Amino acid sequence: MKNLVILNEGPYGNERSYNGLRLALGLAKSDGEQLRLFLIGDAAACAKHGQKTPNGYYNVESILKGIAARGAEIAVCGSCMDARGIGDGELVPGSTRGSMDVLTSWTRDADKVLVF
């Protein structure tokens, strides 16, 4: 099944993106599931490389790396990156600059779309 997970919220402050990433990781680990992950709005900051969190606190960068390592496609809204001062070279490995055209294409192709 083709799954698209869209995250809108920032990486920290509430757990919406964290929970979306946990679900995405579960889907990425499942046999027969294809996963695409699109980060838009404040969620663009989830893909910022070099996050340092206190010991014992979740780190969305490490979750994203685990999702990418399982072959999922990860795109980050380019205009959202620009608005937040995030350059292409600052993205977590395995994620790329995306666009509304990418999101549109992925949405049309998905069997399920999950939004957080």
C-alpha cells in the first residue's frame, strides 16, 4: 500500500510531529508498505540536521534517519525551508527539497494520506 504522511507542526513544543514520525517509522518497517513523508510549514524544521536534545528526550532527526534508512522518500517544502532559513545542505541525510508539485503528485499517487 502507498502511504503519504504529511507533517505540519514543528519538531518540538507539542508531540504531533513526533507521533506522526513514530507512525511513519512503523509503516516504513512494515512489509508491503511504501512510505512517502512530506514536511510542510513548521515541520520543515524537523529535517534540520544537527539537532541536539537533552538526554532522555526524543530527537526527531534520529527518527527521520531511521525512516530514510528504510527506503522512504522524504521531501521538505522548499518555500517553507526558505522562510525558516534552512538551506538544502542543512537537511537530514535522506531528505530533499520538495515543492507543492511534489506534494500534489504524491497525494494523487497515494492509497492513504495521513496528516499530522
